[in-house]
Amino acid sequence: MIRSSRISYMDKELLKELRMRVEIADPMYKGQKKLALRGKDLQAIPHVLFTMMELEVLDLSPAREACLDFRLPLVPPSIGKLINLRVLLLDTNELRSLPKELSLLHSLERLSLSNNFLSSLPHGMARLQSLRSLHMANNRFEAFPLEVCDIVCLEFLDISDNHLVSVPGDISRLSNLRTLLLCYNKIMKLPESLCDLTGLECLWLGHNRLKSLPTNFGQLVNLEWGLRYSSSVLENNPLVHPPIEICRKGPDIINNYFRDLEGIRSITTPQFEHDEFQTNDTDSELGQLTAREETPMAEKNVTIKVTSPEGIEDKSIS
């Protein structure tokens, strides 16, 4: 009993210390209650932290290079108790998985997971219907996590610097998306449905394996490529349709390219094909006529009349 009382006392003191470290003056978060843990605290997160229901911002990312020796190896399932969290920062740790309890954070607006070792997301992510910003750069995703396509309130999605080879057609469900960063992957083709995201303002596709863009790419009229083009936009792709020189000029020029290309392909009209068919028939008939006219003399019977001086006709047939 004495030991239990002592632990309770220590927990209270630790909780008191943690509450003293809560700040509300961070201008990035507009007076929200923020707690940041650094150094050794990341290797053993105090369990009393998960009783701090008042927290709105929790930063568990090493902030400085000096702190990189201490990284978070896992996220405790107790994270699901902090139901008032609006921002959770877990960048630059050693996370290889996330607990399914993460999906209980229904108030979460920003989740930052970049610079870890993640290859999948937990089931239930679709419940995070307040999530606006999701950062997953520099992880080990080989397949686009389909759970993300169900977070329909997303406005910012960064899944750059992974190992993606494709983008699912269901990405069109993210109709509120304004920024989509897909650069530094291995993407070979984009779905036509990507062009349904007409609210996109920033789209980075550089350093992939794209040979062509979707034919309806011109629908993305809000892209700021013409004003803020950078190497991350489309450079270092083996683009053929359109060529990179066209792409650098923005969506309007890309749209003109595909329109002109379609115009060239449509030159072979049904009337043209009909006229061509008739021409071929005429050529065929002329060919047959010529063949008849050029029948060799050896194949014909010719009668030749020869009259001698005596007036006698002699018929020779050859």
C-alpha cells in the first residue's frame, strides 16, 4: 500500500510538471494548448500524459539535430484517450506502425507522420473526418494507402518520397484537396479521375516515371504551375505526351496540346474513309482493265492474209 501511495504521488508530481510545460503562446496554433516532448521523454512517454484531456496540440517530434539520438519507437494505444487533440506531430521518429486507437481522435485536424518507416496505415482512418492536413513524406509506402481516399475533408496531402508505383482512381473522392504532393516516387501512370480534383492549386509530380499525363489534365484550371513552377512539379519524368517543354507552360497549354492531338487523330473521318474506299475500287477496276489490254500477243490467234504475185491468197495462222 505504501508503494502504491508513493507511485500515485509521483504521478501527480509528474502530471503537475507536464502541465507547467503546456504553452498557449505558439502563434502557429492560435492559443491552443500545446505540449512538446523532447529528448529522453520520447523513449519512455509518461503514461500520465494520456490523462491530459485538455491537450489540443501534441508534438512528439525531435525538433533539433541534437535530439535525434532520442526518437519515439512506437505510439502507445493510450493516444486514443486524448480526444480533444487537433494536431499530432510524430515526424522524424522510428515508427513502423500506428495503433488503431489513432482513429478515435475525431477532432484531429492535422497529422504529421513524415520521416518514419511506415508502410501502411491502421484501419479506421476514415473516421478522422475533421482531418484537413496529412503529412506522410519519406516513409516506406509501396502502395497508396486506400484509407486516405475515405478522408473526404482532406485539403493537404503529402505522400512524396516513398515507393509508390500508382495512384488509385478513388483519389477523386478527395474533392476538397487543394495540395497534393506525389514527387519522388516511382509512379508510371496517373488515373484519369485525378482530373476530377478541380480544386487543386498545387500538384507536384516531379521525379517519377510518367510518360504521359491524363488527357483531361486541362480541367485542373486552378493549378499555379504557370506562376510557381519548380523542379518538383514535373521535372525528371520521361514525358512524351505532352513533352516537358509543353508541361512547363501550365494546364492551359497542356489542354491545347491534347486538343490539337485529338484533332489530328480525327482527320480520318467516315467520309474520308468512304472516299478512300471508292478510290481503291476505281484503282482496282483500272488495274483489271490494264491487265486485259496488256494480254501478251502469244496468247491471241491472229490470221494473216498473204497474196502472191499470181493472185493466190495464202492464209497463215499463228
